[in-house]
Amino acid sequence: MPRIKFADVAFPDHNLPSAHDIEVRLRKFLDRFREQIGSPKFDYALSEADRLKVRRRAAAYLSAVSRRSGMDHLDPKERARLEVFRNGAQIQPVETEHRADEIASCLHTEMPWMAPATERLWHDMRASVRNGDPAPLVRPMLLVGPPGIGKSHFARLLGAQLTVPTTIIEATGEPASFVVTGSQKGWGSAGPGKVLEGIMASQIANPVVVVDEIEKAGPSVSTKGQSYDLSQGLLPLLERLTAQSWSCPYYRVQFDMSWITWILTANSVNGLPAPFLSRCPPIELRALTQEHLFGFAEREGLRRDLPPDAVDTVKDVIMAIKTPHNVSLRSVIRMLDAVDQLMHRPALH
């Protein structure tokens, strides 16, 4: 798995000497220098003024090393957390166009009603392979369609196919941008965002990140009138050029967030600002048909090793509901869960 430089910092050498070691070296050097220029023995013994100068020089050297690292403003605990990026971060590639075809085929077989999203993803993966990119560069996708058609399920399935972590952010529960970007020190809940925390935990720089029901986040304004809308906070992360050197408000360090696969879901585009929509042109998805629901029930039942007659019972329930879009994937999964529990219920004595 290839690696990229992820954090724009210079990590000091593991063998960087301590202040004490540097002072010892400087004192020895000064002794030898005075001896070489012919100073009498009793003259080149270090005075207290010499010792203070040596101490200042050692401190100045370590301070310069710290400034060059780009982490001199961080406390030791924060620097230690960034150590995971000393050797960069891993990115999971799609090695060949054939592999891109396989991923798209799997997604389409599992969720054929998501064809517009699958096709866009397929073309992006193939283009990345042709361009020699070390990992897929997938344009941010805004999936717009009725609730319950499996938009989040599609994202999880994609993460599994790409063998990368998937981070889910519920916009209804986290309407402010802090959940994605993090917040600067001084706030009571200061810390890095959920996306960066996930990359730090996995050390994989191209996860799938899902922002669910983005249109329901709404405006978020502080008591001082500052706006912290989730859609606005996402803007620099959705543009590749700005994402390559995205500055974390908490660490005040730049990170390369340009390899993330962003999947944003919405039931409609109402309320979403124009700058956001220009970065994520909506991909319109239709409601599920009865055939889609039958196919999903069959595949999921097979995956769970349920007998065909049990799956047929679920299909009968779906057929009994006259309006197919009143049945969601969640409904089918709940029905299969109930069948699964009945099948494996312990015998009563």
C-alpha cells in the first residue's frame, strides 16, 4: 500500500540530543578551541558566563529545530499524537481498470437502483488508473433521493469494496461544522474533527466519509453572530486544490485531505447553498420498485443463509403493500432480522 506525506510538518530526528547533551558538546568544543589557540591551561577553564552562554546556545538550537518542524506551537501530548504521520499515511489503490470494473459491477449487482452514482464512481476510478494516480480520485457525490433507498448503505458497501474505513456523520445530530473540521483551542469542546480523528486512528488517508442528510443540518450561529454551518465548513474539503493543504483549526497544521471519497446524502437540495451545490452537483436517484425490494431481500437472505421459504414470506409482505415506495431497505432489513431471530430462537423446554 503506497504512502503519501499527509501532515505538512518536519518531524525531528529520533536521535535528537537533549539540552544537556548539547551543552556537554559545546563545553568540550570550547575547551578544545581555547587549547588549540594556545590559551594557558588556567585560562580556558569555563567561567559562569561561559556556562550561561553555552546554555543559551543549546536552547537556541533546540528552539530552531522546533520552529522548523512546524509544531513548536503544540504541547508535547499533541506532538506525540501527530507522530503517527512521521512516515506519512497509507492510501489504498485501485490498481487496474479491471479492478475498477469489478467494484462497479459489485455495487450495481447489489444496488442496481443506484446506477447513476455507480456510473459516476466507475468513470472516476478508471480515470485515476489511466492517469497513474496512486489511489482513486473520486469527485464528491451528493446523492439526492427519497428516504430509505439505501444511500448510506451504498457508501458502506463502497468502503468495503475499496477496503478502506468508512466514517458516518449524521448531519441532523451534528449540524455545526465542528464535527468535520474540529474547533480551535479556547472552545470548551476543542479538538480535531471526526474525519481527521478517523484518519489518525486508521492511518489511511483515503477513507469514505458519509455526511448523511446534509440538507437537514440548517444554519448554526454562535452567540457572537458567527456562522458555523456544516455545508460551509465542508467547502474547502470538497475542492481538491484547497483540500491538499487543508489547515486544521485545532492543530493549526496543514493536512492533505484530498484523497477522501466524500458521499453526501440528501432527500432534496432545498436549503443547500449554491457554492456547496457547485462543488457537488446532485445525482438524482429514484424511489425503489417492487423488483428492487425483491432482489435485495433475496440477496440479503442468501447472505444470512436463510431458507428460501423464509425469504418468500418477506417478499409476500412486500407484495401486500400496494405502494412500493412505502417500503424502505430498512423495512426489509427489519423483516429479515425478525425472520432470522425466529429461525435461531432457542428451543423451549
